[in-house]
Amino acid sequence: MRHAIHLIALFLITFSTLSAKTVTADDCQPWVACQQFSYVALPEDGCTTILQASSLADAGSACGIVPIMEVLNPGPYTIGTYFFTVRASIGNQSADCSGQVIVQDKTAPEPNCINQTLFTLDPQTAFNEAILAAPVDNCDANPTAFAFIFEAVDYGTFDHDWSIVDESENYSYCTSRTTIRPIEEPYCTPAANSSYEYINQVNIYGMDNSNIFNPSGDDNGYGYYVNEQARVSMGEHFGLFAAAGGVNTISLGWEVFIDFNNDGDFNDLNERVYHNLGSDPTLNIDIFVPFNLGYLGKRRMRVFLQYAGTDGPCQAGAYGYGEYEDYIIDIRFTTWNPWGSQPGTDQDIVDAEAQNINTQTDDTPLEIEVNSTSPLDAPTLLSNRTIYPNPARANTPVHLQLGDRHGISQLIITNTLGQEVIRVSVLENRAHIIDLPKDLPAGFYVVNGLDANQQSLWAEQLVLH
Ligand SMILES: [Ca+2]
Ligand SMILES: [Ca+2]
Ligand SMILES: [Ca+2]
Ligand SMILES: [Ca+2]
């Protein structure tokens, strides 16, 4: 019995030894299968790669042991197509396979757009300088950069959208903001710190859809948007909306200035058109443009958001935090019309006729009379002048009756866009007949009397239907 136990024990030992031998690496034949074509992307920070077997082939063995895989010709490789061989090994048993690998650059360039301010007397030159972006790519030493949206070249702040592409046609995009300012700027250059609050958006609602919608974001204290222009009407209101960005909504002051008299400052009568210190992160107001012929033309407007103050157009106050933005409003003659709708459209005429307004429809020449006994100052002339008939029919001669020139040397008629449609000289104190262009569309026009220096002495609206 004891002997039998010894035999069993010996058998078990022998069996276990034999069993261990059947699963040694040397007895387990691996297999390996290469992918016919493989794609490998270069790293983002380099232009060469070492081929990794795990991405090129699969391998295994019948006995379950995972083979060790290696690429016999691992590189380094750059962009291109290569043959490779993968070897799978278990102990001294091995198997090989081969395939093709295509190494690709899949990394787009880093755009590296530039935000800058240039001071120059030549906006065109400044623009050419401003387009310099310095993209960096993992492979392409000189990736191609081009702006695919160009804006008008002028003084102001312009965003340029850029597309940058490397040799493998990987694209990236960015926006550079360039402010081009003249060397000699007539207005004080304000200073403010936009770290905590800034003007994030300004909308100005001009006439004839000449609106400004400017999501300016953080301009580092001063946004120079004099290239953004809206036409507004003398003697009327226009809408202004602005919104703050940043973290502070505790104490916010808003101010708006317009240099109505165009003398390079915002300090004259009525030139601070709005101010309020509160906590409202938005501004939504109507601004009145006084009826003053001296205000006609393009005028600088400055919007100012300040922390805990309303300290004027040039320098943020005690705390120095906030942002300024400058715009242009182009002040035109009033577009007031008797029907209360927006001017200048055919629909206005249709509406007027639908309301059975008593408009003259015969071909009687239009007469504009200036009272020869009135003083020469413009307001009096405006109040005494009569235009008849008005509205008048288009394609009829216009008679301008001037009993006295009152210093007027030219008459011009402009459309609501301010575009001149006709100009005549006034040389004598007699009736002047103007043949309006035959194709002059129905709508609203302004008759304007100019003196020898092209200053407006009076103006009146003319309606053609
Ligand atoms: Ca690349
Ligand atoms: Ca801004
Ligand atoms: Ca002024
Ligand atoms: Ca002044």
C-alpha cells in the first residue's frame, strides 16, 4: 500500500512536469497578419514617426500565449508610403508578415493670428503690414496663410478672417484684429483698463438700414471703430444699444458723446448726449440730433462704459476701469415725411395714395420761393420758404423761383442717401428752371441752397411721386 502511494505521487509529479512542458513558449507557434494598407498619423509636435507594430498587424497563437511583436524596419519615417515587416515571436518560434503603410500629416497649422494697432498716415500700407500672421506647423515650414474676407481699407478697426493650410491640406482658421489710426489723431486718446468690464456690443440704428452691429468684445480699453458709420437724421432721434462684458455689474456708468460742431473735442454745448451711473449692464436709448445746419456731415461719437463713474470723454476716473469705443454718425437732412413711415420707398407713395392724401397730380411746375425780404440767417429762411406743389409728380420740370439769391450760388438736389442728383448754378435774381433727370424715381429728396463756400444756407424736403 505504501509503495502504491509512492507510485501515485511519482506519477503526479511526472505528469505535472510533462504538462508544464507542453505549454512552453518554444512549443507554441505564433501567427501574424499584416494589414494590406495602414495609415499612421505623424505626431502633432513633429514630422517623423517610428512605426508601432500594434497598429499595423494582429498576432496570436493557438496555445493562448500573446506573441511579442516588432517592426523590423520601424523608421523614422516622414510623410510617404513605405513597406514594413512585422515579426511575431514566442520564445524561439516566430512568424513574419509584410504590408504597406502610408504616413500622413493630419495636424493643421497653429494659426497664430496677430492683434495689433498701427499708426500711419497711409491705411493701405498699414493694411499690408497687418496681414502678417506667423503660423506654425508640425511639418510645413511655411504653411500658406491667406485672408478670405477683406474689408475696406481705411482708418478704423478691422477683423480679418484667416485660413492657414499646410502642404497636406490641413486647414485652420483664426481672426486677427487690426486697428489703423492716423499718426495725428484730433481727438484725445482715452485710457482705460478693461480687465473687469468692457463694452461688448454696440448697435446703432441708422436710417435706410445703415445700422451698426458691432460685437466688439474686449478692446483693451479703447475700440477705434471709425470705419463703422451710420446715417442719422438732423432733428430726429436715433437708437443706440450697448452691452457690457466682463464681471462687474455692481456699479456701471454709461456716457455717450458726439462732437456735433466737429472741432475735435466733446466739450461743447449738448455734446454729452447721455450719462447715467447705475448698475445696468445694457444701454438702450434714443439720442436726439439737434436741427442745426452746422452739424451736417460725419461726426465722431464716443461711447464710454466706466466702473463707478461718468468721468468724461478722455480719461477713466479714479479707478481707471472701463472701455471707450468710437464710431461715426453721418448726420443728414431730416427724412421727416407727412405719412409717418420710413422715407424713400415706393410703398410710402402707395400708402399715401391709399390714404387719399390730397397730392397734386397735374404737371404744374414745382416752384420754390424764397422770401426776398427775410433776413439771411438760415432758420428764418427755412420758416418763410414755400414749396408748391409738394409732393409733385416725377419727370416734370422744377421751377426754382428766387426773388433774391440771398447769397445762394448753387442749388443741389440730393436723394435720401445724400447722393447728388442734380446741381445748378444760381447767378441772377430770377426764376430758375431745373429739368430733373427723366429716370428720377419717386421718393424723397432734399433741395439745398449753398453759398459760394458750399455751406448750406437752407434746405427743404421735396417729394416726388
Ligand atoms: Ca501639418
Ligand atoms: Ca469693446
Ligand atoms: Ca466739439
Ligand atoms: Ca470745443
